[in-house]
Amino acid sequence: MRGFLASSIGVTCAAALALPLTLPAAAAPTKAPARAVQPTSGARSAPTAAEPDLPGSTQSLPLAPTTRDRTLGAAPEQGLTRDDVHRFSLVGVTWTDPDTELRGRVQVRTRATGTGEWSGWQDVDTRNEDHGADPGTAERDSGHVHGSTAPLWVGDSDAVDVRVRADRATTRAVEPQASALPTGLHLELVDPGAEPPPAGARPTARRAAVLPLAAAELPALSRAATEREAVAMYGRSQPYIGPRPRIITRRGWGADEKLREKGFVYTKKVKAVFVHHTASGNNYSCSQASSVIRGIYRYHVESSGWRDIGYNFLVDKCGNIYEGRAGGVAKPVLGAHTLGFNTNSMGIAVLGTFGTAKPSSAAVTAIARLAAWKLGLYGVNPRGKTYLKSAGGNLYRKGKNVRLNAISGHRDGFATECPGRQLYGKLGSARSTSARFQGR
């Protein structure tokens, strides 16, 4: 039966909501794992049919100056072309200093595994500094964090061509001898690994080592059942709470729990929701959504140097909801999604890019359902306003109390394009729908 917790765990679904659904919490958070760097020469063998449970990998390849850098008046450019790499499905570019912006253009093209056909050049979103842990936190100051672009989903590929070129305006502003690009540029190629076993199936020993026994999903509940669950967890009921939606857990999408830090970090409450897009492109099917999330998770941890995936929840184009950062779906888990406003908030990211593309109605409804439930647990009206204290950013100084919508877009807390113009325009509808789900 889907949505159950194995009897060996000895907890109910209600208890699982209040407790982490993954590994037991450590006494204190550990440092994030060091950056994973694979050899830059020689091909690595792809997973075989005899090893369908391999958890994935990250290849980190240093970029080099291109010949065009020597052309008089040309902007500094670095790049890489490789056809001897391990297969991958998601790409991004990282650099050493997370406080340095990449002011320029990143483009990649990839060769599809099987057909051998090359894609056209695709832009990678470079405006990613607005995501991440707040300044002054242990996660931000771990020494493992890197600057990074947004990740781009490219599908199953086995060769890559990348070029990174600085803006000409940036180039003129620096000394002629200095590069306008950040130092330590690396191309990150992420293989998300195989799909987890179906719900109810017994995982192999290798998978069991990284996917602890737990429910693959939490089923949707009626409002009455949700209210009873809230009383069981908190000893009190809330006058307005939306019914809990179906949530695919980390076990369900196949999170390798050995990647992240073992401990959990919490805030006091959830006063606001920040809506994001992943800027990873729209070229995925809903059957691939778990793979996309595993790729983003690995990129956030191994490439960007975060303690876990940054978002608290993710939503695909079919309206499926996925547990993000570990620690318990009903708990106020501290995320790394809205620089300056991670405390007392949660981040919901829709898989895709919505500058010009419109989000699906299913995705917008899923945002409303999830917000109605989670904000309802903390007595928050989705159509209301709240105050959050800024931890620093490019819109609000550190320490300023900022009045925000209970359901806000990322751009409301930081000067950014996220969550894209088209998704941002749907937030008013999401607020109204979410309030109706709460019975307001």
C-alpha cells in the first residue's frame, strides 16, 4: 500500500510529520562535504544493466581560456569541449567565491546519449546569488560554499561544449590585465542516478544504504483528518487549516541521504512562503521530475556546497508536490532559498523557467494547497501580510523588519527575476485559492 510507514519504524504518519522522515537527527550539524571533483581526463564507465541502483555522480571540470581571449578587444572567455565524460543529465557552472557575481553569459550544448545528436546552444541562468543560506549562518560560513549558476536540465547526455563570456561593459571596467570572470570556474556535470524502487518494493542492499526505510509518499488527507493530525502533533487545533496534500517524500524521489549533512536546523515558525522557479528549463516530463530533483539536490550539495537541497518543497508541472530539505515536512525547517529571508519562512520551487513560459494551472493549484496546509499549521492567512527581519541583501539592509505577503515571490525579498514574470503574475490567484482551501 502506498503512503504507509513500514511497521519496523513503529511510528504513524502523524508522528512522521513532526519528526524527520529521513535519517535520525544528529546532536549538532556537521560540516558540509567537500566539493566532489572527478578526474578531468579519461572516460568513466556508465552504469550497466547489472547495476541499476547506482546513486549518481558529479563531474567537476575546470574551464580554460579560449583562443578568442587573445583577440584584440574581445571579452574574456573560458570554455571546455569534452566527449569522454560519464553520462549526465544536468549542468551548471561554479566558481570559488560565492560573493563574486558572474557578470556575463554562460551557454552550453550537449550530445544526446543514444542518438548522438547535438543540441543547440542553451543559456544557463547566471543570476543565482539570490538563492542560498543567509549571511552569517553556519551553512553560509562553512567554507564549502561556491558561487554557482542555476542548474540546467539537458537530459541524458554524454558530451558537452560550454562557453562562459564576460559582459563587455564589465571588461571595460577592469584593468586590461585582469580577467572579468570569477576565478576557479568549473563545469559541473550531474548524473542524477537511477530511479528509486516503486512504493512497496524492497530496495537492493546498495539502495537501502542511502534510502532509509520510510514512506515513499504521504497521502492526501481530508480537512477533518488534517485537524486531528494537528492536534496529535501540537496538542491544539487551528481554526483555519487546509487539508494536507499528497506529498512525495525524499524516499519517494530517491534522495541519497549520505550526501547531505546529518543534522537538521529549524526556525521558530513558518510565517511566509516564498515561491521560486528552479530556472532549470521546461524540457522535462513529469515522469522525469524525480530525476530533475535528484540532480538539483546533488548540484546544491556537491557543487554549490550547501548542507542539503535549498528548497523546502518542490512542485512539478503536473502538480505533484515533493519534500525538499530534510527535517520533517510539518516542521519549520531552515532552508536556503531566499537570501536574507530564510528564517521563519519556507521556499516552494516550481520545476521550470517562467520568464516567458506560463506555469501550468496544476502547479499553481499545488502551491495554493501546500501553502494552505503549511501556513495553516502556524495560524497564517495566505491572503494576509506578515513581517520578516532581513538578514541582509540587495533590497533590504540587515535588521530591517519588512512587511511582506504571506505568499510572496522570491523577487519580493531580493532584486531578482525569480520566480519569473509569468509565475509571479499567478501569485494573487494562489493566495485567494489557498485561503479558500483554509475555509476563509
